[in-house]
Amino acid sequence: MSSTATDPNRLTDPADPARLEALATAAGRDLEEASAQEVLRWAAETFGRRFCVTSSMEDAVVAHLASTALPGVDVVFLDTGYHFPETIGTRDAVAATMPLNVITLTPRQSVAEQDAEYGPALHDRDPDLCCSLRKVEPLQRGLAGYDAWATGLRRDESPSRANTPVVAWDAKRRKVKIAPIARWTQADVDAYVNAHGVLLNPLLWEGYTSVGCSPLSCTRKPGEGEEGRAGRWADSGKTECGIHL
């Protein structure tokens, strides 16, 4: 498929949701066995600058992959106000060293403003509400100018992600949702990182296997024998922030 602006399949203006849904359905079928690079080339050729990548800055694997398919691609980062300093440092390093455009989204309220309205440590008392205010709502606003977005979800990360499609229709946001490394394993990630010198969050070297917000109720190191995301919202019954529900 040509990547020129004259390609009739390339979306240069906001697309009709029905057309987007049809695209997502067809691509989900056709690209299930495609490589991550092929999936991202399809996204770049189809959506152009109306495509973005989201990154938690746990690593820069999908950002790196996308920047090879679409140099200058927008990489959206949610600054919740609760991040580890290492996560902010990873974001800054990615922005400084890779051919992409990091866009930082922030919640409507600062942490202090949220504490004043809802009381301190909302993440301990009502983590679903905290995530909704500091992650889900800002992303909803931040994706307004795009028709498609990519995420680093992998099927091997947790039972809740085991059926993640490579391409799907995001009915909640009325956009195409792309998980180019959905079929990858941790070994695949490690191999790509080593082959391309991809930036990693330093916390991964300290025993964390999944990096979210810094309060202990949000992120801790997993115990021996626990799966990779076991340290997220440990002992609360919560498994996802709400972005991928």
C-alpha cells in the first residue's frame, strides 16, 4: 500500500465512525498474524498524522517501533502527578533521543486540588475514581484529534489481557485501537530492546515488573512467583486502570 497522501485508502481528515469501525474489523482479521512492524506500517499508511501511540514510559518499545514506521509520530504520555521520578526521566530521555513527538497530558485537577475536593490519598480509598480522574478522562480528551491509537498491551501480561486483539474497534472512544505487540512475549520484548538499544525505565532494573503510579497501593514489586502485573493495585481486586476496559 502506498504511503502517499493521494492513496484513496489513507485518511487525511476525521473519518466517519462507521468507516473506522469497518477498517478495524477488517484489519483485526487480516493483521492478526502480521508482525508488529507490518501492523504499524499499516497504521501509518492508513491514518497518517491522525494516528498516535500511548506510552506509560515503562519502556519505549512501541514508541520506537512506531517511530520507524512514522517518523515524528505523536507519543501520548499521561502525567498523573503521581509518577516515579524515573518515569518522568524516561519520558524526557525518549523525547530527547528518538524521532517522535512526546505529548504530555495532565488531569483537570492537580493532586492538591483533587485532595481538596475528594480528600487525601484517593488512590488508597477509591482507586477506580482516582484512575478515572487522572488517567481515563485526560486520555479521552487527548485522543480527540486522532482516528487511531496504539498501545503496548500484550496477551502474556495478565489473564485480563489474554484476548487482546491486534486491531479492534474502541467503541467507547469511537476510534481504532491497535496493539502491535499483543502476540509478543516478554522474551520478544527483551530481544527487541537488546537489538535496538531501546530505553527502559530504570525501575525495571530494581525489581519492578510493571510500573504505574508511585503510591504503594498503585505499584509495588511483585513477590516471588507472582505474575508480572501482580504488584499493581495489590490486594485490592483491581487489575486495570480503566483505559483498557
